[in-house]
Amino acid sequence: MRKTTKNNLITFGIVIGFYVVIQILSAMGLLTSSLSGQLVPICAYVILAISLNLTVGILGELSLGHAGFMSVGAFSGTIIWTVLYGQVPNWLGLVLSFVVGGVVAGLFGFIVGVPVLRLSGDYLAIVTLAFGEIVKNVMNACYLGYDSTGLHISFKDAASMNMDPSGTTLINGAMGITGIKKASTFTIGIVLVILTLLVILNLINSRAGRAIESIRDNEIAARSVGINITKYKLMAFITSAVFAGIAGVLYSLNYSSLVAKKFDYNTSILILVFVVLGGIGNIRGSVIAAALLTVLPELLRAVNDYRMLIYAIVLIVVMIFSQSPQVVAWRKRVMDGFRSRFNPSKAKEVQ
């Protein structure tokens, strides 16, 4: 079995093992209400971390607008769910919500990516950050509703939509969407995490993935051998945006209300922290880091006065420790020993 296949199976095994452990704890009544409430957000953040790692780690471009794609996906998917609830079977409405959320986020990824990916470094980070803030402010000022005559939209107030008295308001400005029928579950979240891993790991290990990595390593050399830079950059960027939108729908349908201020600059930075802490380009590390860092603040609630201080210290120590040359060398020795133990032919080469 190839090394890549083994690594991917280990990653899937971690996700499935986590699901099994949680189900066992839940059946035994050992799952606290606090942790139970964190399960769906954990899945959403894992999807976000994996998708952002495709842009930051595999493509090598720094994007700070991931919360913007999460926001447009969340709002579009939640609107579909609200409109279709009770009109179609719940499973169909849920599937359509995820599909619409992902497609709309992907469309915005294309619109933003075409001009933005001509930039690099700090310029790209600034423009994507601006995109996220623009989305947040637009959604804060947006009033959307529908009646017998169709959709109505206003950026002034609800009365300016001029709807019939029987009309329904979907987005109410800064109040966002209220009265959402919660539909997200831990099982759905795990299924979406596995789907995200399947798509992104297959993309990374494909011919297109190798082209994307070559662009990251040396764009000039990649261009010189005929690789279509724009095509593969857009492929990675749009794929990342699609799964950010799906994660946004999963996150939003876990609550009874949805407001734009949740998807601000801090959310983009938090997702980036998951990627950096888990290891840039390391998909499995993103999965583990997103899960641990989502739960850690809740575990530290007992020491609430020092919670954020401890959280920051843990981040700094882990990041320094993970980059230590001694630790990197130790990891290499361990992996070489592991491979030689289970591959006798390799052991002779090592000797």
C-alpha cells in the first residue's frame, strides 16, 4: 500500500474513531451538555480548516476572507431551508440547502478569485480581508422578503421593501435570519467532514494537485513547463470557497438565528490559526487542531479569568515546539523506525 494511501486512511480513521467514541459516551450518558453543544461547530470548523489549508498550505496563498465565503454560504443555504421547510421532505430541503450554500460560495470564489489571484502575499491577504468585511456589512444592511408578487430587497429598512401584509421577511437587517428550524446534527457534520476529506485529499493527490503544489513551490518554473497558472489557482480557490459555504450552512442550521457579525475578521483569523497550528499543508493536522482548539476554550471555562491567557500561551508553545529542529528531527527518526519495522526491505536500506 502506498504511503499516501496509508496516511489518508489514518486521517479517515481518526474522524470515524472520534464519531464512534462520541456515540459511545452519549449512549453511556457521559457526554456533558457543553461538549454536546460543541459537536456541530467542531465539524464546521474542521471543514473550514481543511478547505483553507487547500488555499494556504497547498496553493501557498494567504487568504483572510474565509469567513466571507462562510457567510454567503450560510445565508443562502439558510434562506433555502427556511423557504422549503414544510414544503418538501426535510432531507431534500437539507440537501438543497447545502448544495445552494456551496454553489453560491463557489460563485463568489470565482468572482473574487479572477482579479484577486493576480496578486500575492500581503496584497492578496488585504483584498480577501476586505471581501469578508464587505460581505459582513452588506448583510448587516440587507432586508430581504417575499410575498405573492415575488422577492423584495432593501438596504434601508424593512418598510422600504413594500411587501404585502402577508409577506414573509427572510433577512431583517442586523437581526439577520430568525426562527430557523434547527436541522444540523453531529452525524451530518461527520458525513460532511468525510466528504470534504475525500474531495480535497483526492484533489491534492491528483495531477491537478501536483500542478497546484508546483505553483506554490515555484510559479515561474511551473509556468515555464506549460502549467496553466490561472486555471489551477482558481480550481483551488473555488474548491476552498465551496466547502467554506457548506460549513457555513452546517454551522447556521445548528442555531435558531443567524447574524452577519458572527462571520467577521476574527472568525477568519481563528480558521487561519487552526491551519497554522495543525501544520500548513498538513490536512490531518488541520482536523486535529480545529477539534482541539474549538473545545479548549470551553475546557478552560473553570478558570475564566485566565482562560484567554492560558489559551494564548498554549498556542505559542505548541507553535514554537512544532517548529523546533530537534522535534522535526525526532519525528523523522520515529517515522523512519516505524517504516523499517513494518517494511523489512526498507530496514536494510536504513542500515
